Amino acid sequence: MSYDKQTIHGVSMALRRLVLGWDRYRESVANQLAVGTTEVVALGFLFQEGPLTPREIGLRLNLTSGSVTALLDRLEKSGFVARSQHPDDRRSLLATVTPAGRHAMQYFYEQLDTMVGDTRYALGFAVVTVFPLLAIPMTPVRIERPLA
């Protein structure tokens, strides 16, 4: 399967718009919940995957243990997450979404589903053209900075 430059550029621009739109939506969710965007991402992982250890959260978000502790402190203070002893490892904790956190995430995912549903015709191009390209293994790109 081969694509011409114009199609590939169109796909790149569609992906850019998708990522920017997602960033704006995540910022909106964070503002409405009065937390940061990293907290929203962590809350999304906990909502989708269930209880996680701080180490697992750190790996998913590429955060240090100290940053995860501060993040969980903020989410706990906001009432969206609770920490408890890990049932299998007494040296570890589990972070779990509270009912308030679950309610907030359900609401925001429902809103996202509605927005996607409202734009399903615009997404037709992406489904037919972009999604097959996403299945192609991509090599990480290293961008060199010019020396000052």
C-alpha cells in the first residue's frame, strides 16, 4: 500500500488537529475539575484500568516517585482518588478512583463520545485513511537542535 505525498501530508495535518483537539479537551476537563492536565491523565488511567500502584502510575506518566506522590496528594485532596494498602504487598499502596472521580470521568467520557459522534462524518476520512497508517510500525524520530 503506497500513499502520495499530498495524502500523507493530509493525514499528518488531520492527526495534528486531532492531537490539538484532544489537548484542548483535556485542558477543559482539568479546568472544570480544578486539577492539572496530568491529574486528568492519571485519573483516566485509574478509571479505565482500575487500582494502580504509585510505581505503575509513574511508569504510565513518565514521572518520578516524588512527582507521583505529589500528584496523588492533589487528587486525594480533590476527592477523586483514595489510597489504600496493597492487599498483596504491605510495602506498597494502591490508588483507586473514588465515586466522585468515577462520576467525573464517566461524565467527561460521555461528553467525548457525544463530540466524536457529532463529528463521525468528518472522521470518515480518518477512519479510512489515517487509522490504517497508524498500524504501520513507526521509528522514533530524533530532532537535532542546531548548536547556538
